[in-house]
Amino acid sequence: MKTKKVDKKKTLAYAVAFYFTEASIKFMMGNTMYEYVHTVYDRRYDNGVFNTLAVVYNYKKMKYEVLVVSDEKVGDKEIQII
């Protein structure tokens, strides 16, 4: 089965780095609508790795969530900015 190639400029990781700098932006990831709130850069002192975290509001669950953008499973997902 072929996997769909995702354009890097349409991924969550790209949007957090370049589009979601200061504004509160709504976007769709899958069937869920989110609103971007803030980006947190977390440094793990045990191995020196930085994690990029996006604080978002999930409209489906009606609560705030943290998405680990530096994780490829989340950061490489395609989004649609509303």
C-alpha cells in the first residue's frame, strides 16, 4: 500500500515554526479542530535533546492539550489552517 507523501509546508511542525509565531490560529488535523495557543521549547537535561511542544485548544474535547511537535508521529501530520 502506498503512503501519501505530505508536503513539508503543510505539516504541524512547519506551521508551528513559521506560521504560529504570535497569533492564535485555528487549524484542522484530521477531523479535529484545534486553536494554537503557545509554543514551548523544553530541554531535557538527561540527554540534551530539545522538545518542541505546542499548547492547543481541542474543540472536540473542549480542553487544552499539549502536542509534541518534535515527535514525527505528530509533527509530520498534515494540517489545514482555517
